[in-house]
Amino acid sequence: MKKVLVLVSAVFMLAVVATSCNKTGCECYIKTDVTHMAPVFQDENMSKSDCQAKQDELNAEAGIDMYRCK
């Protein structure tokens, strides 16, 4: 039973790593949203520099450093 649990855990971790490496585009979240469940902004076709510009724009509108985009 212990070997099965270890195997399932290893497969799950591999799946998480594989999907996180293939991520493209831009997603912006409020910094306090540590689970990243509610994005404020999403775009699948943005470059990294455009994503940083969107983060700067959102923070300028809020007046404080409140958003993080990646």
C-alpha cells in the first residue's frame, strides 16, 4: 500500500511540474490570492514584457502595489 501511495504521489508531482512549465500568456492576481484561484486579468497571447506592462497599469490604477502578473 505504501508503494502505491508513493507512486501516485510521484505521478501527481510530475503532472504538476509538466503543466507549470508549459504555461504561456499572462495572468494577474491580487497579491493576497496565494492560491491563484481568482485571476483579475487573463490573456493567453501576451508576451512577458506586455504582461509586466499590464501589471504596472493595474497597480497604477489601484494606486498601490496590489497586483502580481506572471
